Amino acid sequence: MLAAAIIRSSVRPAAAMTTMARKVGIRALSTQSSNAQSSQLSNSTAAAAASLVVMAALLAANDARNVNRKVAYMETSTCDPSSRPAKFDIAPAPPGTKKHNVSDPSKADFNQPPPRPDLPTFPLSEVQEHNDEDSLWYTFRGGVYDLTHFQQGHPGGLPRVLMAAGQDLEPYWDVYRQHFRDHVQEWMETNRIGNLSPEDAVRSRAETGKIGDMFETDPVRSKDLLPATSKPFNGEPRIELLTEDYITPNHLFYARCHLAVPNIDPEEYRLIISGKGIKGKKGKHKRKFTLEDLKTKFKKHEVVTTLQCAGNRREDLNDKDHKIFIAPHWVIGAMSCAKWGGVKLRDVLEECGLNVDDIALGKEDPPGGIEHIQCEGYDQDETGYTYGGSFPFMKAVDGLGEVILAYEMNGEDLPRDHGYPVRLIIPGHVGARQVKWLHKMKLSDKPSSKSYQCKSYLGFAPDITFEKDLAHWPPARLDQAPIIHEQPVTSFVCNPPQNAVIGMKGATDFTFKGVSWSGGGRAIERVDVSIDGGDSWTASELYKPVKQKYNHNWAWTQFSKTIALPEDIKEKLRRGEKVEMDITSKALDSAFNVQPSVMAPYWNARGIAINHWYHVKVTLDPKLEKGEIIRHEPEEGFPNTPSGGHFDRAWAMGGWKIDPDHNTGLRDTFLESADKE
């Protein structure tokens, strides 16, 4: 593939050679990383390293001045307000321009850029020249787009934007199909500066070719996980299954992958801990541990805790009046509960030379002003950029904090999707901080500078939008957008499923169940439920078989309620009438925090910390036998929907199946039955 790309580049104009040099290196890394994931870790590391050498050599030969700038960007400018690029004014479409069809896939012009005869036509060779930080142009189905201002606005950072610069976007979006959703297509058109000739449009697509797919060696998943994105895989369980057991089975636990799943040889696994206060060999501030070290040198500890993705229910915030430009667009089910086994991080830090007891008790200050533990996983993107984040150091040394380096999940080795062989578990904290496939930890006075820490999971004020502010990263007031660690109180009804028809022949009462949780170890004290959309409330029955300490209630609380039907409803059922019901819940935690009724006061452009009332719409049918359920499952056989039982925007597995030209080819990622792994 590398040789073929170089041959193709030789027939291009000289100015396009820089583009191909950069893309060849990155595309080679993508392909080799994909192939290497099925090998042992040593082979995978060697392949990735070789690809990086190729990329670096090509970059140096063509445009050496940019290499250091890119590396510096990846770890610093993401969080630096002074690095904000200038905004570019792009002329809007004139009156009478044909409307962009992003809503009706049955029509031939769906997701086709509308004709813009008012814009200039550029030769492809000129577009290919705009391929670095100074000018970033792209093509898509005959349109030409200037995204120079977006180089820091992309959640994946500058390397991902450079990967496709000067090229056609469609081959890249064939892998990352969330870009085919309506709001993304609409935003792209606001950055359109011109057109390609029909001949150049065909040539641009052909010359870009097919990119390497890093996800081909991902594990097989349960058919009961609904993909919110397929590449990378982010799957949520059908929520009616969450109340069947208190502990979520491994194959039903929601899977959150930011990148491709690495295939790690446990014999070659290494955890590297470095930074202030770490006492290593020859005076170095670094220690290394094997998987065997963790299992044999430290006491095993188990903790039952709930994990929830920071963006659970994100599609709720992507309604007809609002747009969320970060994936995945979870529907409702990115929350699960498991028993994790491993070693306490504080025990490992003590082995590394830190006096964790005195630091935790305030008798001794953390050495070197340590405030954060920066973490990095083995997983990486096509450019070699790894996933990472950080969390407060004091959480790790807290004797009751129960932060563990987990190697077991529900009594078994961690599944690959959940971090095999070692992942971080931080009870009470958001899932994004609990790094999977944990490789490096650094004790520091600064938080992680990874984009996943200081860009993707920030809580902005409701008036901050992607289009106006975040696309031109960084926004003016990052100090007003805190990073999420602990999540707010939440609950939602799981049974009956959304939009179901419930048999009520001869019935006088009605039963439903759900789950509730609050971050930071706060207990659930009560869950109130309503069958009339919140006009009237009553307390439900709580179920939590795990006893946990005060302010260390890491695990969720399930709830249920059997409600005697009001007389007016029973009378309608006796007359043979169907009755529509709106079931909802609101949880109260030990700090007396309670869920808000609507999202408006806290809507945020990153779509995090979502906890307004979740409404489940069902129909009671007196002609069906009591207990019989007729399901309405619009999304791939799943009842999961946003609050109220419908999607305001076409969802289609997070965009995977929304575009007619890119709605096939999904590999067989689902098991034949949900009860085997």
C-alpha cells in the first residue's frame, strides 16, 4: 500500500507531494496498526514504531518545519487559549440556492452537496496544495471546503485533521460514519468555498482510495449491545435487561471505546509509573510492573461499582433545536454495574516510595506539589496518539477511595473490550477517567494535556455552541468549563420498555422497574416515580444488596413500584379503551440533590452530565392478557430511545446506516445469543 501510494503521488503536481508524504506515512501507520493488533504486543509495538519512522522520515523530507509544531500541539496547545486560530468568514449560500437534503435518504440527492454555481471551481491540483496547518482544504462529493479554522476544533486533534488534508473525505467517513448525520453535513456546508469539476470529483475520490481500517481485529460483541458508533465500537445494552440482575453480566456491560481495541500479550504487559515522589532504580523517578507483579506482590481487593459514560443520553441533547458535535451519541444505556478485582493503587504507590498514609491524613504534603495522576492507555489512533486523562491524586491515596488497578471483572479476566489485561477503576468517578489497557501513570502537579481530558469532557454554559465557539478552539473562557469527574444524580425506568403495549386484561395495578445512581459515592435515598409525566409522585421500593460505607456508595440502586391504577384509568380499561401512560422517575441522593425536570438549564455543547427526567411512553391495552408485551423497537430491534420515546433526528446506529452509499459492510460483531461470550 505504501509503495502504491508513492507511485500514485509521482504523477501529481510537485506541490501535492507534501500532501502525499504526510498521508502515506499516516495511512501506513493505520494499516500496519490494524494488522499488528492481531499479533503479540511486541510485534504490534514494532509495527507501530516502524510506521512512525516512515512517517517521520517522509514528513522531514517534505516539510521538516512542521514536525516539532505538530508534536507540541498534541500535548500543549489543545488546552492553551492563546493558541486560538483566527476565524474565517465564508460567504453564505445566496437566496434561491437549492436546499441541502440531509433528512430524506430515499431521495437521490441525500447528503449530496447542493449545487453552488455562485462559488468558484477549483482544479484538484490546487486543492491538494492546501494540506498543512497554514491552509486545510478538503473535498466531498464535488464540494470544496476550507477547515483551516477547525484544526484545533476537531476532537481528535490536529493529526487527525492533517490525515485527510487536501483529499476526499468520503473514504475516511466510510470508517467514521457518524459524519454522515444531518447536523454534521449542514455544518460542513457552512465551510464550503467552491466546487470541483465532475471529472476532478471522480478523480479526487479515486486517488484518495481506501484507508486502512484499525478496527478489523476488534472483539465480537453481544447482539444485545446497540452500537452508538461501530468504529470505534460504543455499545449500550437494551435497558430492560439492566434490572434482570443487580450485577451486569460482562457481555451486557456497556462498551466505551475511544479507539481500536488493542490485542495485548499478558506476558509482555508493562505498567510504568513515573513522576514526583517515585523511587526507582539508580535514582530514577520511574517503576515498572508486570501483570504477574500486580497479581503476586500485592493484596487483591474487590469493589462493586457502577460506571457511566460522561455522555450517557447524549442524543437527548441533540434535538430539533440543538446540535451536539461529538460522538458517541448514546441513547440511554451507557451505565452498568460490576464487581472489579485487582490491587489498590495506593498499595502500588506505597511500594514506589510514597508515604500514602501520612499524605492521606494530611500529616505530609504530596512531594513536589502532586495534584494529579496522568494516565495513558495502550490504545492509539492512526497517527499513534494514545488515549489518556487524569484524576485527582488525593483520590488515589485515600484509604477508603478504593481506586484499583483491575485485572478481573465479575470474577473473570477482563474482557478485551473492558481493558484486558489491566484497567483503572476509580469508584464514584466518570467512566472516561478510568483508563482501559492501562500502560502509563505519571504523578504531576498538572492535569493531563490529552484532548480527552481538556477538550472532550468539559461542561460549558448553555450559550456556548460548537458552531459559534468550539469549532474555533479554544473558546475564550475555558476557565468557565470544568472537567467532569463526579457525575450528578440520575435514574431511569428500564421496564417496561419504551413504546411498549402492555396487556392489562383484568389488571388493577401496574409494575415498573429502573436503576438509579449518583457520583462521588453519594447514596440514593429515594426514587420518586410518576405515571402521569410528573404531575403526581410517589416513592418507589429500593434494592441494593451490597452494603457500602457512608459517602462510599459506589454501586447503583435499583428501584421498583407496583402502582394501583387510578379509578379513571380502570374505568377506561373496563370500557375497552387503550390508555397512554407517561412513566418517569426522579432520584434523591444523600446530599439532597434531585434530578431536574428538563435539560434547558444545563444543556451543554459536549453533551455530558445528562440527568433530566427520562420519560417512558407505554400503552395499556385491556384486550391483551395481563403481562403480555408488544414491543416497538425502531432501532435495530432495540427499544432504547431518547426521553419521550422518539428521536428528533435520524439516528441509524449513530450514523452507521444513515447514508445509502455507506450503510452496508458492518462486520458480524454480534453474538448469536446474548448468554454466551
